[in-house]
Amino acid sequence: MKKIALFTILTYFLCFSQSAEAQKQPEAKKVLDEMSQKFQSLNGFTAEFDFTFQDASGSSERQSGEIAVKGEQYRLKLPEQEIYNDGKTVWTFIQADGYKEVTINDVSQMEGELTPSNIYRMYESGFDYKLLKEKVYQGKNVNVVELNATSANAPFEQVKLMIDKSSKDLLGWEMYDGQGGMYSYTFKNLKQNANLSATYFAFDAKKYPGIEVIDLR
């Protein structure tokens, strides 16, 4: 169940805590708009990613996985777990130590949650944003945009997006929970306009005899 929690941090929660300084820098919006437009122009992409969590004490945990995104559809692979979203249904598949389980939800049940597809548009409402100092990230010059939410009662105070200055690609992001915890995600081997069929984003329980199906629709 811990692995589910790790993915939940990636894919959930669009409400963030009250920002200390409300602002929407035009320069930051230009960078964010270019990133969003670049994503929307793609016919899908695939990538590998690293996830790292570091708590207030400095201890950390790391996982690696694979992701594929096409419009509102996505598929995420983590050790012993996969998430499928075909735009209508979301399947969370767990396979470990001979045990197989899939939980099924309607996409409508997950409205308002942060997903691998809507992270490119999360800044459009409920956020203030500003440009920070440029830096080198994964060997590339990036714009760093800091997002601070305008709503209270949220698990994260802040998000930082690393956006390639040249390609406008989102290369990674960091999320801060206000309790000293930081969640970091980094894309690697990004391949754009991948040839992804609709069936790639749908889970077929028939391929896994004996699987436990938990249908929450």
C-alpha cells in the first residue's frame, strides 16, 4: 500500500495552501503558456522518471518508473504497480508476491486531482506564479517557475517546475508539503509523438487469471 501512497502524491491534489505573496508574473505566465501549448501540440509522449521523497530529517526514498501520456490518457508503471487511464476509466493494478489486484474508478470520481496529463495546465486556476533564477538541470538550461496556491487546506505549499528554455518541455518538478517534506520528479529519455494506441491505456483483467477486481464505479 505504500507504493500506492507514493503514486498518490504524484497524481493527486490540486488544492495547495495559502501563498504568502499573491502574484502572477506575466513573464512566468509566458513560460507556462509555452510549456502547456507544447504539450497540447504533441501526439503523446513516453518517458522514464525518477521519484524521490525527502522528509524533514533528511532521509530519502527513491523509485523509478515509466510513463506514457496522450491527451487526457496516461499509463504509469512503478515497481509492482501500474496505473491506466483511458480518459473514461482509471485502473490501479498491483502485482506482488503472487498476488494480483485491480481497483477500478470512473475518471469523474477523480475530478480535481493532479494527474500526469493535467499537470501541464494546473497553473491556469488557483495559483500565483513567478520566475526564479535560471539554472542547469539535466545538463540543460531551464526556466524555474514557482507556483503558490491561493487556497487553504492543502497538503503542499509550493511547486517548482523545471522547463527547458529551448524545447519548452517540462523536465521535472518539486512539490513541498510545508512540513519539511519534498517530492521530486525527473523525466528522462523523453520521446515525443509516440505511436500509442487507445488500447495501451486500458487494462484487460482477462489477461490475469485469478486477479481480485475491486470495482468502485
